[in-house]
Amino acid sequence: MVEKHRFVRFLISGGLNTVATYAMYLAMLQVTSYQIAYTIAYIFGIIVAFAINRFFVFGGHRGWRSIVYFPFVYLAQYLVSLAILWFWVSILHLPQELAPLISIALTLPLTFLLSRFAFIQPVKQRKGDHG
């Protein structure tokens, strides 16, 4: 039940972050290529996502581990997303304006699972068993 609530909060926060980063992406498209625009918006989104996940979704963190692990969550998502963007724009010749939205939808499960790992203590550690 707790996991379901976390996932719902993850979807809500992801929606808010998506609106913010998509607006950034569209603004950056006015002055640069879709690849650079996506990269700038993506970095902005990581910063927003860390704060939202820390305080709203998971309600805690793993100290320095969260800070170290979290960028790797988004590095994995970024690499998969870039491949999706490339395929969407360069192979399918579909609108570059929609590419990030498709990418987010397809990478959502991966991002949730990796974010959970970054913010939630393993059961063994929560019980005080450090061995």
C-alpha cells in the first residue's frame, strides 16, 4: 500500500517536473538544437526532481548515497531518452516538440525503480543490521 502511494506521488511530482522541464525545452528550442535544448532542460529537471523526490515522494533519503546515486538514475534515463529522441526525430521523422513527452512515458518505470533505490534504505539497513 505504501509503495502504491509513493508511485502516485511519483506520478504527480513527475507531472509537475515534466511541465517545468518541457517549458524549458521549448524555450531552449528557440535558440539551439533539440539535442542541446533537451540536455539543458534535462539538467534543470534533475535538480527539481531531486528536491521533489526527497521531500514529497519518498519523504527521506540515504544521506550522501542519495546525492551520489540520484544523478546515475537520471544518467540511465538520459541515455535511454536520447536514443528514443533520436529514433523519434531522425528515423520516424515525427515532431521534435513531442519527442521528450514520448521519452518520459517510455522511461517512467525505469526512473521510478532507480529513484526508489536512491532514496529508500534497504530493509536490512533500516532494521539496524549493518553487517
